[in-house]
Amino acid sequence: MMKKVLTYNTVKYVHIQDVRLASLRYFFLVAILVYVLVFEMYFFGGYLQPNPVVGVVRFSLKHPTIDNCDPYTSNTSNDCFNAFDPLDTLPYCAQNPDSESYVGSKYPCEIYESTNAQLVSEKSIAVITRASVRNQTLTCASNDMTCPRTYTDKLISMEDNNKFYVAQSEEFTIMMDHAVSSKEFTARAADYTGRLMSSSDDLCHREFKKGNSFASYQGEKLLDSAPCYI
């Protein structure tokens, strides 16, 4: 009676003495191990916890200034001055008496700082290089019940003198600030040091003279020809 009660089950093993089957088994075991360690863990980062990341890009414009100072920084705004060239020295400006030096259309030039020369949207920036002046006349009064057209636009003149260039818009600097955020962290591009790749030999050569043209995105080896990293 006791022998029937005090019993338990166990697994019965069978040893297969076959070199081909044993080799095939160990091959698949090694393949599974390599797949998990190399692909799932190393390449796909299976050991990491994924977090969705949201990126934001902010554009801004900077006009030429002396010593490249920032006119909108409170600590230096009183000591930061514009570095625009005289209008009569710019070849595309009508103020320049040398009318044969520029083959394109010449218009009067006006000096615009960056705040007046930019149209910034959520994902892009537009830089004004040429503009036209219009007069707008209010056609509706505040007590009108309806208004088919709020303003009437009228060109100051149909001639070219209503058009003008923004002086030295080619010297403006477009700045981009990129930021990313998730539940775990927030990072801004301005908090890190980066380099911009340039394919211009002239720009690389000019920055090389300043010690700011490098052969790689990392390292300190200088390079005076394109492509370079600035």
C-alpha cells in the first residue's frame, strides 16, 4: 500500500548517438544565441527601453554685425553695432553710381535688420531679398454691418521705383536650433558642439585661416580645401 502512495514521476531521457543530428542541434543552438546577442541586443537595442522622441526646429536670422556680436543678447545689445556696407558701394543698389558693374536689375536698397527681413513659420524661414511697397486704404468703417473688402491695395507706382532690395541680404546668417524631448530627457542643439560640412573651397580656405576648418566632424586636424567641417 505504501509503495503505491509514495511514488513520483520523472523524465526519461534518450541519448541519440548520431553525429549528424547532434551537429545539427548544436548548430541551431549557436545560431539562436548569435541572433539574440548580435541582432536583437546589439543592432536593435533589445536591452534598451524605447521612448518616443519629439523633435522641434527653430529658425532665426542674424544680420551683419561688428565682430559677429549678437544684437539681441541683453548683455551686449548696447555695444553691438551693425556692419552694413555703404549703399553706394553695393553693385546691385541704385545708389551706386557705377551702373555698368552689375548686369542684373538695379533697384534702390534699404537697410533692414533681421527682425524685419524674416518671415518665420513653424518649420521654415523666408528671407526677404526684394520687396515692393503698396499703399492700403481702409474701406470699411467699424460700425459697418458687412464688409466685402477690408482694404484696397494700390501700388505706389507701376514703375520700378516701388521695388527695392534688402541691402546685403546675402550676408545674413540663418541659424537653426534643434531640440528633442521625451519623457526621460530634453536636449537642445545649442547645448552641444557640432560642425557643419561645407563643399565650398573658398569658405573652407577662409575658415582655415581662422583655425576653424577641420578634416572631420571630430578631431583637431585642420583642412584648407573642400569638403571640410566648420
